Amino acid sequence: QLQLVESGGGLVQPGGSLRLSCAASGYPPGHYHIGWFRQAPGKEREPVACISSGGSLEWYADSVKGRFTISRDNAENTVYLQIYNAKPEDTAVYYCAGTLSVITVQAMCVTRKTDYWGQGTQVTVSS
């Protein structure tokens, strides 16, 4: 079973930066895609970004393109989400999720095809 633990959330000012981490265990890193999803109060959970098992392919939601960067360090079995130019509308609980399915990262994010979830980390963008 793939275990995922998020960290790095907190309070950030508008325009600020933050890096979230997703530490994985239970499977070799080359066997699963990882995605970041977020859920704001009163809203549905939405995809933010997904990265392929090897780290070479990425997908981003239009709302975060150019401001967020997803990356992974397979030697450390960790996936990161770097947030730049944070906006109040980025406030949400951020979850990382993994899938062992043989699908594209776009399909993973768009169809929310996931098998495992972390517990989430809160990001609040406010002055």
C-alpha cells in the first residue's frame, strides 16, 4: 500500500511563496504518478497538478499555470509543490494522491483517477 504524508502548509501572504512536500512510502517511486489536489471550504476537491512516475511529464490546472511547479525527487521518494505568487483563492486544504494505474498524468488529474490519498495540509493565503 502506498502511504502519503503531506507537510509544508501554513499561512502565506498574497504574493508570497510556499513549498509543500509529499513523502511517499510503500512502493518504489517509479511505479506511481502523484498528483496534488485542493479543496476550499464549500467547494469540491479540484486537481492542481500531476507528475508522472519518472518525473518527466507534468499537468497543471489553468488556475495555477505559471505560479505552481510540481517536481519529484525519486531518490528521496518525495514530491513537491512549489507555490509562487500566492493568491487568496489558493486557500485550501492541499492533498497529494497517487495512482498505480497506467494512465497519462493529464488523465489522472482530470478524471481524478487516484488510489491513495494523504491526510492533507492547510494553506492559507492572507495578509
